[in-house]
Amino acid sequence: MSRSLFGAGKLRGWPARPVLPSRAAIGGSPLATRRSSLKTSLRAIERAFVEIDATLRRLDKRVRNAERASRRTNGRRPAKLTPKRRAQLKLQGAYMGYVRQLKPAQKARVKVIKAKRGFEAAIRVARRVAGT
């Protein structure tokens, strides 16, 4: 072959683009070459799908493990509040809200009342002492 692999470039030393010899000139059928390159491409695509499938399976396993871990945060289920317990918590919150405003001597007086007569009486006294 007398042709060079590169055609004449516009800039000196830089080819415009490579000029490759035809497949027929090299030897071998262009149809057979196309068929083998198609097989090679299909095998590469198939390998890529297998890799994607394996990656998705690993990801699925990790997501399921994370979901399972998030469900068992500390191994305990949240407690269900009964209406009676909810009422107790509401009284306790009201008591704490009033007692926070009191001076130490007033707090001590209200605590004694709570111990003797319960939350309701302590809340009444704390409300009166706080002036609200």
C-alpha cells in the first residue's frame, strides 16, 4: 500500500482525519466482520445487563436490611396511651407549668399539697399563688 494512514492535513503536521484501508483490502468479508462485531457487541450488552441485575439485587438487599433496622429502632414498640394515662399526663403538664413560675418557698408549699391531696388540689393552689 502506497497510501499513508493519514490524509493531508490543513495544518502542517496535523492530519485532517485518519484514512483507514477498507476491510476488503485487508482481506476478509465485510459481512463476516460485521456479524462478529455484532456478536461482540451483544455479548458486551448482555454482560452489562448481568452486572446491572447483580447491582440491583445487592441494592435491594441493603434497602431491605435498612428498612428492617429502622423498624426496630430500640427494640421496643411505642406504648399505647389509655385515656386515663392521657388525663394524668395532662394534669402533670398543667402542674409543671404552674410550678415553674413559683419561687422556691412557694414550690415547696405546693409540693406538700400535691403529696397530701393530689395534682388537682396542687394545681388550684399553684394557680392562686402564681396569680394567674
